[in-house]
Amino acid sequence: MIANTMYKALRLPSLVIITLFLFVASCRNQDPIQITDAWIRAMPPSQTMTAGFLRIENTSPQDNALVAVETAMADTVEMHEMVYENEMMKMQPVPRIAIPAGQTAQLKPGGYHLMLFGLKSQPAENDSVFLTLYFEDQSTRIAKAFVRKTAQQEPKTQPAATE
Ligand SMILES: [Cu+2]
């Protein structure tokens, strides 16, 4: 009887502690940098370069920026922006792509994008490629990008799926 009462007395606080622990653990697992929709444009075999796109959400209260990208499948990766100059759209390298606190940087056709130069192999459609992303806060992420011919259609009625 005494043992049973003690057991009951112990049980409630330990449940609370476990719940708190799980809550803290789940907060810690939530990466403030969320990368979604990473893809590389499939190119004809004669091409030695291609473009890459992704969405980077910064859920933290600190500003951040993408400062460099690497992949094993290309000699170099540059970050580019599109600018309108002399009545023409042209692209040029940028040293960083800002991701302000609470905002999302969109790398997409017609805007910011990655350029992969010196492809070591020709990525086939539906292959996946790993990109190493370097951020201004000294952190690094690995993103899995799928090889596609065109941007995936944005769902009109539902929010985009997150990984
Ligand atoms: Cu470019």
C-alpha cells in the first residue's frame, strides 16, 4: 500500500518531466533554417553547366545569408542574380543572398539562382544531387536537390509541402 502510494506520487512529476523533455527536444530539433524545393535543371548532354534553385526560410530572430555553395558534381557553384540592363535581362554573380529574420529567400527561374559550372557528370532527370550550403552565421546545411526539367507547379489550394 505504501509502495503503491509512493509510486503514484512519483509518477505524475516524472510524466511532467518527460513531457517537458520531449518539448525541449522537439524545439531543439527544429532547424531555424528550412530548405525546401531544391532542384537542378536537367540539361542536354552537351552542356557543361546548369542552374539550381531552392527556397530557404529563416525562422530565427537573426538575419542570415547564403554565402557559398558546393557540390561534388560541379567544379564551381556561383550565386547569381538577374538584372535588367540595356533592355536585356542578364545574370551576374553575387557574393551573398540575404535571408532576413523571419523571411524566405526564393531562388527560382528569373530571379536569384545557383549556377553549377564544370559538371563532372550529366545529371539525369529524377537523379538527386547534394548541395552543401554555407551560411553567414558559419553554419552549413546539406540539401538534396532533384533533377527536373521545369519548376514544380506550385499547388494552388494548399501550402507547399515541407520536408
Ligand atoms: Cu546564372
